[in-house]
Amino acid sequence: MSEKRVIKPGATIGVLGGGQLGRMMALAGRALGYRFATLDPTEDCPCAQVSDNHIVTGYADVNGALELAQKSDVITYEFENVDANVAAVLEEKSYVPQGSELLRITQNRIREKSTLASFGIPVAAFRIIESETDAETAVLELGLPAVMKTATGGYDGKGQYVIRKVEEAAPAYRELAKAGTDIIIEQFVPFIKEISVIAARSVSGEIRTFPVAENIHRENILHVSIVPARIGQAVAERAEELAVTIAEKLGVVGLIAVEMFVTGEGSVLVNELAPRPHNSGHYTMDACVTSQFEQHIRAICDLPLGDTALLSPVVMVNILGEHLAPVLDKIEKLPRSAKLHLYGKKDSKPKRKMGHINVLAESVEAALQGIEQLQIWE
């Protein structure tokens, strides 16, 4: 059922996935008057804590998907790796305005890069490899260093190797090939900054972008997002232009997060896409007129999209498992302009995302100084 329709407050939104993105989506949607049903295999998952119904089952359970469809007026997802059979059932039995084609593309790095390249979107040069010999040939053609990645799975740096010597290519291929997925090698981009733009597109085709975020990673996990990004106006405009083009070309409904590299020459290359709310957009919860989560709800329900204007400079800092206890110990020392968001996860583990803090200030330098003074993120 793909016909356009406005889903008005009071309706029930079904969410595939019960993590923190679903939780914050539900909190934003509940403020608008929507109800929520969650499908997730984990009892007391973050999204279920703020939902009206929780279907406790695996993501590949077709019967569970049918139950979610029966309880929902519209269905969305908070993570990409939705089972293809479940997606097909939901599209047939319910209203899934995002569809499954965008999932099919973004679930696979090869399809994603190939699709972007076909649109004329600048991406790093890449090769698809099927053997150790292919791997060695590819790094010779692309140059060193190069990045070898599994086509599917992997996040926060998992499922990839940086190849710095030709002789590292074959062992890396053997290791990654154990996952049973296709392998891609990309030319390493000597970037000076990582940035992202989140674009929203409604069912009716209205598009709005959020301000560019400058992202700093530690051990391949996002550490801070800085807004406004410390880049020139021309680079910011180019990044927003690319995000809008991608949203239009892919027929996005909801949000699309576009992660990009900025080179020393000022070029912007697209690195990855995420068809959902994104960690680098959490700053919008406190620093924009409309949050990314409210905007996603507006987009899939075909309400007019909200104003994305930035109200204040802001720095978002992630709280991983190792940071949670120190944050709670120093909660009374947080800057008065800091907004704490915890995700309700039962188990705190190192490198697991447990929450984030948005620090608003008169400048991003002041916000960064406020974070540094806490001496939590060494």
C-alpha cells in the first residue's frame, strides 16, 4: 500500500527496532500526539520503554511483522538491517512510506557506492574484489593506503581494514571473507574534516536540510559533533546541495544522513548514507527549532516539515559505557546549558552508546571548553 496519505496525530506509528533512535523518535512523536508500537527481540529495550505496545520477537519473524502491521497505521524503522522478507510483508500488509528500495541500496556498500557514482555524486574511487589476487591488484590501482570493507554488516569501524602495504591486502581479504559477504576496497581519502548533513524529505516531496555537523571520531566511533561546522560557506553549501540531490535521486521519505569527507583542496566526497535519524543529528534535539526525530515523524506522516534553523552553537558529545559512571558522578558539575540524554539501556559496556550530552554555548569553542573541563573524555 504505497498511496500517499497524511497520518494525523492520534494514529499509531510502528517502529522496527527498539534502540535509542526509536526511543527518541517515539518521544518526539508522542509530543505530537502519536502512539507507538515497537518490534524488537529485547525485553525493556529503550524504545519499548516509551511505547504503547512492544512485540518481543526477532527481526526475521514474519508473524511478528504481521502483528506490528495490524497494530500500526504507518511503519518506520530505526536501523537499516531489516530482513528482506519482513520488509516485503510489511509493504504488502501495511503502509511503509520509506519503502524497501532505499534499504536495499544502503544495506550494501557496493550498491550504495555504485548508485551514488551513477548519480554523479563524488565518492572515493573503489573496486569490487572476489579474491586475494583481486585485493592486491586493487590496492596497486588505487594506491596506498586503501580501505577494505565488507559490503554488508559492520558499523563503528567494524568489518574493515586500512591497508598500508600491498602484502597486507591478501590476509585482510581472507579475514573479511569469513563473514561470507562481498568485499569492496576504497581509495583512502586524505580528508581534513568529516562532516554530515541530515536531509528530510516528506511523502509529498518537500525537502529540508539541517545545518552541517563537523564530526570527530575516536576509534571509529563518533565522539563529538560540532555545529556550526568549522568550514567555509562554500563547503557548507556544497554539502547541503549533495544531501538534497541524494534525497531527490533516491526518492527518500523520512531522513537520510549523508556522511562526507572534506579534502584540503575544499572538495567534498560522500562516504556513507544512513536512511534514518543519525548520531550526528542528536544536536538538533536542543539546538534547532525542530529536532531530527520530530522531522522524521513529520516526513513519514506527510505533515509540513518543520523549521531547521539553528538556535545556538552546540557540541554533542557521546556517552559510551566507560563514560556513564563519571558523567553521573559529575552530574552536578555539568554546564547549566548542557542537556543530558540517557537511553535507558540496562547494561553498560565499554564502547556501547549509553547517551549523549548537548552543550549549548555562545560559541562552539566555549562548548568544547565546557566539555573538556569535566575531564571525562580524556
